[in-house]
Amino acid sequence: MSSKHGKYVYIAIDKDLYAKVRLFKKKDPKSADAYAFYGVFVKKPPRKAVVLSSSDLPEEVLNKIKSYLSSI
């Protein structure tokens, strides 16, 4: 199952760890306001899902994901 209308993208954190992130299309994808992280991690993203590298994210979003991951 792919994400509904492209609202969600998956961020490759590690080899078998992906974070599900909401992407707001009307905002600039280079700003931190375009991404909303809800704390969902998966081992394997859906087949047709968009997977982004962690280097493509703004630094604030990546720090938020890593701090949440370290608190688990």
C-alpha cells in the first residue's frame, strides 16, 4: 500500500529502518516546516512509496528524528 496521494514519504535512517514523515506539498521542501514527524518507524517501506535519504532533509527534522530514536 502506498501513501495516500503522496502525503507521506519514508526517510532512510539505517539499512533496515525507515521513518514515516508527512510532507506538506504547499511548503518549500528545503524548510523544516514542510515535514511533520509523528514517531512512526518501519523496517520496510511500501513498494511504491517515496524513499528519501537522510541527507536530503533539513537539519532540524533529522535532529528531531534522531532524538526521538535515541529516547526509545
